[in-house]
Amino acid sequence: MDILINGKKVKTRKGEHVLEVARREGFDIPSLCHHAALTPDGACRLCLVEVEGPEGKNKVTTACTLEVSQGLSVRLDTPEVAANRKVVLEMLLSRVSDSPTLLKLADKYGLLEMRLVPQGEKCVLCGLCARVCTELVGAKALTMEGRGTETYFQPPFGEPAKDCVGCGSCAFVCPVSCIEYKKTDKTIEIWGRNFERLACTECGEPLDLTPEHRDLIRRRTDLLTPAEMQLCGGCERRTTMKTMQRVVEGQQTLETARR
Amino acid sequence: MTKFTTPAQLTDHVAKAKATRDPNKIRVSVCAGTGCKASGADALIAAFQAELEARKLDVEVLSTGCHGFCERGPLVVLHPSGVLYQKVKPKDVADILEKTVQKGELLPRLQYRDENRQIFEKEHDVPFYKHQERIVFAMNGHIDPRSIDDYFSMGGYEALGKVVGQMKPDQVVEEVIASGLRGRGGAGFPAGWKWRFTRQAEGDRKYLICNADEGDPGAFMDRSVLEGNPHLVLEGMIIGAYACGASEGFIYVRNEYPMAVRHIELAIAKATELGLLGQHILGTDFCFNVHVNRGGGAFVCGEETALIASIEGRRGSPRVRPPFPAQKGLWGKPTNINNVETWANVPTIINRGAAWFASTGTGDVSKSPLGGSKGTKIFSLVGKVNNTGLVEVPMGITLRKIVFDIGGGIKDSKKGRTFKAVQTGGPSGGCIPDAFLDHPVDFDELAKLGSMMGSGGMIVMDDRTCMVEVARYFVDFLKEESCGKCTPCREGLRAMSEILNRLVRGQGRHADLDLLEDLGRTMKTASLCQLGQTAANPVLSTLRYFRHEYVEHVDHARCPAGQCIDLIEYRINEQCTGCTICAKKCPTGAITGQNKERHVLDQSKCVRCGVCFDVCNFNGVSILSGPELAGKAKE
Amino acid sequence: MRKIYLVLPEKCTGCRTCELSCAYSHQIEQQPGAPRIRAYNTKPPLEKGIPVVCFQCDRPACQEVCPTKALQRNLETGAISIDYDRCINCHACYAACPFGNIHIDPINTRVAKCDLCGGSPKCALFCPTGALSYK
């Protein structure tokens, strides 16, 4: 079905939300807690848009949770949207005053004055780390602890993450890069855990893989053995290359090469 | 008693129980609600039982739920005469039985007197009760909440028999819509519509929830309904389950209400025993089980999606709506969730008919339940009134009538205290000043005034209540209770708290007031759930009606109401008669003086507790604030 | 009819022009990315070679282990490609591919794979010997 964004008619599919649709069409809507692979959470409140209603009764709401519907018309940069978005940004900046991500957004959306007391926190409480870990990776190592401004996304009770596998997805998706993911030759450190960093069994190059993560990945398919997973890309390609070479030189048939 | 296996058996049983209830039997109804229990009701009941045993009188002592007049507890009402005794102690029991019950002599020392010392003999004459319309609370003073037989004898479960025996589920839904019943939990959304959505939603199983997480500070209406007449709520839920097609129900009660939990669990057990709950209710295909869930101490779990998350074992954080619980609620299934008081209204609507209910209250609900506010509402009337307690009043009654006729007017009005504002709707509501005292109380009228009905909290404030402090109190409460998920509520409340805490200490800045309004606007527009959306109401409504108080705090470090501790000083003035009461009561020994001579207050010892002001009967203590104080410079 | 990406290793000389064209056609802010095809020179000097590139498997291990459904088959080209809006960079695909055809792009430190350039593979376009073709 078609909806209107800033007066422009755009095509949508049932079940989509205005945020993805707008971005697909080239419109710019800021967000922190949105991720294409997660169900919308509506936590950060940055992606505000104005829905045009009957008799001029418009409503400001979050684009990530707004499902497309017949006759929907939204405006992205009305004075109401701009004013509220600026205050939300101001609130976020008061929490994490030195985040480059937030400062860039502040610049872009005209936030000039910081009237609130800086809190010196590092995390914007978008929740992406915990949601990714729970809903996608499946390790469920992180939780939303505490309440109100004393909320922390961390392993339960702030103790070293019992269920973490060291995949680093949380650090990757964090919009303000506040999760420490440290790799040394032999270890991967994150959330108070010190994981063994696996190395390629052929050449010894450190892999971005822990035994726990390897086991978790294996549970998603029956195609893999642990041995296969502990090889680096280079060595795997060389093996592949050698097999192909043998086929080319007639030393092996295509069928046997194909396992 | 054995299980009822047909609706007709239930109907017959109730008719018989009603008929055999002897209206002339002498009953001593002792309030054993939580408030009166705290004042010694248990000892009182034990004393009555002992005395009755000793005197071998044919009198029944009834331990009942909350009567409502909590200010004057422990309460005793004698039936059928209707004589009311207040603040009764075990040592009064002998007199009550010997003089009043046996000889008809009244005991003035136990009778209720109003501010003018006029005595009111009967319960229904006492102004506090006279102007109420007790429908939900009708049975509270007449039954033992632990007894299903008592409930039957007053017509309990008659509605259930009628519904299961004679009505189709759709009919029940239409009846509730036609009655105009709107949710009593705060939002005022038409209950019947919710039932209809749930009924029509697709799902292989449906759930019912009773929201008993009553979290507003000062609110205890739902508590008293659940404690005092649990079967009323249960019957409403069973009827609701029948109408919505639900097979499982959950009562989510705050853990801080142990008596309510006990009584409702007892009611569930008894109802199940008799075939009113469980499999094949009254011998039909209708099956419905009810479980009790206890909350973990979070105000936000009164919000329906957070409540649902809590039942599911997840963190009590609200989630975005749509989808609404009627479509996708508990465990993704269609769920109808209503407040305790809403459920408690259902049996009466079935018994007396939607037309009767729709004829009460305000407005016209023939086209839509939103056209008016029907029925009654229970308010917890607290604060600076003479008669605090629970009051049930018809929708459309004026605020003035509640505060002055029922509430008995402002406490200490003889000492000069005057009405200033009434706060309704708890932390989500606002303050209404005296200009609007003659406004009717209903959902839409209160919203127009910048407040809301909410769940029924009603806090009366006098001239010594600082409105900036009121705003600070509610903001600090909400700041602790905000779940923290969304930015505007979490950070907005933190920022507001920082500002208001500075204001009450006289450290305000000019830009603070505009900032409060700006923050409030975004909290209202952009918050995820209604906790955040209404969190700014206390601030915005006090700014709207009492801006001058804020300005005084900012510009002159002055608290006009004389409440903000950092900004006031107590002084003894020339009206002091030297009665020495204040010196005796002062906790720090800051007041000295001879008998019959004007006393002196040593500021260096004063902790500004206000006791001297409270106990003085001669207006001999003044409260100063602002520039008139020596040596109090604004930062 | 869907085109076929044909690899004829007999024709490969290991010149690595494919690698170059792949890297430059996947630039990020003017930095060439990691190539998603590797040509190994088996008989120097550039006499014989073997190109190793994603087989776009019928039953891709990478797709099966991806927790975000970021690896999807493009129905027009038949290639499995990474949707970076969904990818969480967990490297499961990298660990899973038995042939080493998931690469780690060092510039953005994110995973990358051959997606047939969305329908006009540059390696095939520039391969001088016809070892790689797309017809």
C-alpha cells in the first residue's frame, strides 16, 4: 500500500514501519535503539515523526513503532517534531556528554544549548546490546538491571557474564561504542570475562573466536565440525585451492571433491 | 455445601440466602479493614466475642471490611439501629453491650461530633456518609469478607447466575457497553469496548487480568475493596471471563497488601469449591481459573504492559502499543485487563441493568460510553480535611461537596487554615485550586482542568502547603519509579528533580521555570508509556495555577506557604500566652520561657519541625520566609 | 533465465586482476576493501593459477549460522549477499564457511563476501583469460 511521507507517495508492504520505509526512500530520521534485525523497542524516542490526523489533530510518535496503514501521512520535520527531538537529544547529551555520535546529531538538529546537568555516564541505555544478545545471538548474557536513571545494561548483578560467549556483537552494535572488547593474541576480554582466543590449527593465526562461541554457532546447524571451525580463512582457501587444483589436474574427480 | 451444577441451583440458593437473612438480628459490625486493624480492631473484636460469650446475648459480632471513615477508627456500627461509635476501645465493649444494645442508651463519648460539636447518632446521618452513594462499598460494613455465605445472603453471585443461565456472552458485552462503565484505574477507557475487542480478537486462548497494583501514594481504594468484599471483584471477573471468552485469570496484587492477598485467595478457594470457578462452571462448558500474582514493589507495574511483562516473569518495563493487550497481551494472547473497582462494578450493572447505571452520573452515553461518566467513584480523601477516609460518590458531584460536606472542611480552620487546592489522580494528576471547587467531578471535567480522575486519590491541601514542594514530592517519587527505558521520562524526571530540589532550597534560577515547562512538554509528547506522559502533570498544573509561588522561590528565596524548611523560620509572637505547651513538645529544647510569659525560640537549636506551630492554640507562633528574615541571603 | 557465474580454473593464470577489480569496486571512503575473490598462482610466473571464490552454495553454512538472517539469496543473481543493516558482525559466518570464502574487511573490520556485485561481477568483466565469466 502507499503512504505519504512529507507529501511524497511511497510504496510499502504490510507490516513495515515508517522508519525503515522512510530511510529506504532516502529520508533521514535519527535513531539510537533501532536495528533492522530486531523488533522495534521504542526506547530512545529520537525517531519522532508527526502523524497527520483528522481535523488537524496531529500526533507525534516514534517512526520505528508506527506500522504503515492505508491513508497514513507523516511529516518528518515539523516544528513540533524538531522541538521535541531537540529536547530528547539534550536529555541524552546530559547523560553522555562527550559522545561523538550524539554531538554530531546535536549539530545536525540544531541543539545549541545544554541546560541540563551533565551526568558523566557512558551508556545511552538504548538496550541494543541486551536485545541483540538475547534475541539474535541467543547467549542471553546481558540484562537490563536496576530502574530509572540507575539502570544498567550489564550481566546479572554486574558479575562477570556467565553466559557470554565473547562474540563481540554487543560492542559492535553499541551506538556510542561504550562496551570494551579487548583482543590480545591469546585472549578475548569482555564483560569481566577472559576468554581463550582460538588460533588457526594450521597456521596459528589468532581467530576472532572463542570455544564458547564456536559451540554456540555449531548448535545452529548440523553442517559443521569443531575442527573445521578452527581454521582461518587463508588456510581454508588454500585447502580449497589445492582441492580444485587436483580436480583440474585430473587427480580427483569433481564428485569426490564435493564431499 | 456441595457444588452448584446448574445456574438455577445458584439462583435458588442466593434467593434463599437473601430471604433467610434476618434484618432484625442484632449485629455489631466492627471494621477490620487495615486502617482499623492498625488502631486495634482485632483486640476489639476479641473483647466483643468474650463479652458476648459471658453475657450469653443473641448478638452477632461481625468482623467486616473497611467502612471508609478511617479517620475515626476503630469503628463500630450497630445493626439494625444504625448507631455509629467511633474510636472504640476494648474497655468500651461492656458499656456498648450493656447500655446501648440491651437498654438502647447512647454513649456520647463514643459518638461522632462535627466541627461544631454537633452529635450525629446514626451512621447514615453522619455527613461523611450522608452525601456518599455506596454501591461498590455497599456490602463492606455488612459482611465478613472471609465468608461466602455472608456474600450470598446479600445477593452475591446472583448476577453470575443470571449471566450464565440467561445471557449470551455477546449480550453481556453489549450490556456493559450500554451501561457506560469506564475504567476506574485512571484512563477511563470504556470497559465494554475492551471486552468487545478481546472477545473479537483471534486467539486459541484468552486471558483476564485484574490490576490490583494500586501504587498512587495515598490511594487505598482497591485495597479496601479487595480486603472487604473480594467476592464482588471475583464475581465481576467471572462474568467478564464469560463475556470475553477467557479461560484463565490473574489478579496482580501489590505484595504490600497481604490481607487483600489472603482474602482473595480464600475467596477463590471457596468459589472453586462451589463450582463457581474452575472447570464446567455451574455445569456448563464455561471454564475459568483464577491465580493470584504478587507484585515486586514497582509503581510502573500498574501500567498494563509492564504488568503483563511482570506476570510473564520479565522485567516490568512497558512496551509499545499497538498491539494492545486485547489483541496481543499476556503471552501474546488476547487479554482483557481492568482495575479492581471496574470489576467490582460489574455485578451491580448486571443486577440492576445497564439502563439504571447509564442514568446515573454525568453526560449521555447512548451513542458512546465516552459521552459521560456513569456510576460512582471511590476516592481516598486524605490530607488537610477533618474527615479522611474512603468515600464513594456519584460522578458529577462537586469538589466542594466532597471536601466540605463529606470531608468536613479544612482541618484547623479555626486556627486560620484555609483551602488551597485539591490534588487528584496521584502522581499522574494535577492540583485544582479553589476557583474550580464547584466543578463536577468526572473524567472529562477533571482532564479539562489539567488534572485527571486517576485511580481516585484526592489530597486536600491548605494554605500551609507549598505547591513547589508538592511538585518536588511527586517528581522525586516518579523519578524512583520510572522504569528507565525511555529517554524523556527517565532523564526528564531526573532533570526536574534537580531543579525542584534547588527551588525548595532557594537556589532557583530564572531560566528554571521555562526549562520545567519545556521538559514537561517533551515528557508529555514523547514518553513511551503513561507514567512518563503524565509525569509532568504535578509540575505543569502547579505552574499553571500557582506560578507566583514558584516565582517567589526563585526571585526571593521565599516560601509563601511557610513549608520549605530551608527558607523559613519559626518565631514566637506577641500572641503567646505562656502556656508552655510548645516548650514541652519541642524536641530540641529550643523554646524557653516562664509560665504566663512570652516564650523565646532559640534559632540555633531549631530544626524547623513545626511542632510548636501545630500545638499552639493561640496563633502564637509565626512562620517567616523570604526577605523579612535577617541574614538569609539568596544564593 | 538466470545468468551463470562460471569459474574455469584451467584458464586461470593467477594474475590477480580479479582481486584488484574486486577490491576497487568495493571501496569505502576511497579505501579499497578486502577482495572477495583470491587467485593463487600455482605455477609461477603467472602460468597457472586457481581462483577461489564463494560457491553460492545450495545449502550455505554461512546462512544457516547467521543469527540475524543477514545472509540472504538475491533471487535475480542467485548470490548470497550480506545485508549490513542486519549484520551484527559476530563472525559466525566467517567461522562457518568451510572454504574460507567469508572475508574480514580490515578497513571497516566487518565481514564481507562475494555478492556477484549485485549482477555485474567486476572480476568476470576484467578477467583477461575468461577464467571467470558471467553469462
